[in-house]
Amino acid sequence: MENLVNVVQTVNYGKFVFKLDEVLAERKISISSFSRVTGIDYRALKRMTDKSVTRVDLDSLARICFSLKCDLKDIIEYIPPK
């Protein structure tokens, strides 16, 4: 089991890139006003828009998609490893 853990830690699985900043900019929505509308903490949205987010709450993703009337693929893109 110990060998398996070491293998998993060194594999590049790709990454997720948030496109929320692009969607908000297209719709001319500020992060602060979007925070008020969705009830999502401003700092959490800021991390998503400056692409420094490491963890995401599923409820937040649902609120974002519901508020923007968009699909998850509109705000998050999976980039496979090269």
C-alpha cells in the first residue's frame, strides 16, 4: 500500500481552470455584487477569479451556475496532462 501512495502523489492528473472571471466580465458583473447575489463569500469568489482556488464547495458551484444560468463547463475547464 505504501508504494501505491507514492505513485499516486507523483502522477500528473491534469488541472481545473476557472473561467468565472471571464464569464463575469462578459456579463459586466462585479465580484462584490455577485457575492451579494449568491451569498458566496467575496474572498472565495476572488480566489476563483484570480485562479488561486484549491478547493471548491459544491453548493457554491451550484449557486454560481444557478445565478448565471450556465453550465459547470462554462465556468470550469479541465486541462488534461501533456
